[in-house]
Amino acid sequence: MSRTLAEVAAEAADCTRCRLAHGRTQVVFGVGDAHAELMFIGEGPGFHEDKQGEPFVGAAGQLLNRMLGEIGLAREQVYIGNVVKCRPPGNRDPQADEIDACTPWLVEQLSLIQPRVIVTLGNFATKFVLQTETGITRLRGQVHDWHGRTVIPTFHPAAILHGGGEKSRQFQLLLDDFRLVRRTLDAPTHPVDDADPEVAGVAGPEPVEIGTAPGLISLPDAAPVVAEADPDQMELF
């Protein structure tokens, strides 16, 4: 029998699988509805998250909450997590071995939550989940099939705030992406002839097995992609 999300979080709280454990205040496992249809994946905790133990609690989190409100959702109705659960020193990008050590926690989160739609926030999370070198500017605004689920990449909220906020073109694109998320969630979970082309192919999730445990989602077999440094990625958490 699989564990509950709370049981996994309790075990992760004492994790010492990589060097990030030595500098953290606490593990930032994730927050939200354990059965959410919609899950957000960012890069990793920043300063405020490390102190409070919850993802996206600063200015970038406030913008994320606002975007959720724009599509009729509250923070409590979705699940929010990160690729790595401990804050990298100085908010640097996570290193390959740190990602390797932390990936099983993300895999188990996905396996237990079983989200139908996954939104990757920013370059790093998008490149990691989709195993691609293509940047966020080219990938955003599209739906990507991933293990029978839909991945929708969009800009990291911190990048929007650093890039001019509401006056920037990226802000409008972010809003467009969230509207695409809403349409995707509202789309039928079975193929239909007159499907919206922007959400075509959105089907009910098909579990992918890991070993003998049924219903678990596996990340791609390829080595995790370490994205180029993004100084805006975690500054405003």
C-alpha cells in the first residue's frame, strides 16, 4: 500500500541525502490539496520559504495567488512544490547531484497527488520536467503531453516582477498562460471531435508504474537538465 502525502512529507523533513541539508532551516516539501488536479512546480526554496517552510510565500507567491484568482482558483485548491526541497546557498541553481538526490521526493508527490495538469514555473523547472534544452520563451503558451498528463510551462512569477510587473508584455503572456490552464482543466477528459485546438489531446491521466508499485509516475529516464542560471528565479520568494 502506498504512503500518504503527509507520511512522505514527514520522512522528507529529516532528509540528508545531499549537501543542501546542511544549510537549510527546514525542508520545504510542498503545500496544497493532496488530490489536486492542478500542480505547480518551481525550482527550489528561497530565503522566505526556507524560514516559513512553505513554497511561494513572498512577492512571487502573491503574484501566483493573484493569477490563480484570475482563473477562479484559490491556493488551497492546487498543489505547489519545487524540484528541490531545500534552499541552495545564495539561491544558486541546484546542482546535478542535488537534483538526483531530491527527485524521488518529487516523483512520490506526483504519484500520490496524480495531477491532471502540471504547470512548470520558469526555465529551470520546465527544462527539468520536459527534459529539454529549449527555453521558456519558446515553450510557454503550449500544452505538452507528459505520461498522459498535460504540462503547461509559463514564466516564473519572480521574473515577471523583475521585468516590469503589470506593465510588461510578459505579464500579459503569464495571464494568457493561466487562461490556457483554465481551459485545459475545463476540457473533457476524453477525446472529442470539436476539441479546442489549444487543449487538444488532453485526456485522463494514465498511471505509469515504477517497479511493482501500481499507479506511480516516473520522471523521464534521461539525466536531469541543469538550466542556465536565472538570477530572477528565486530572489522574490
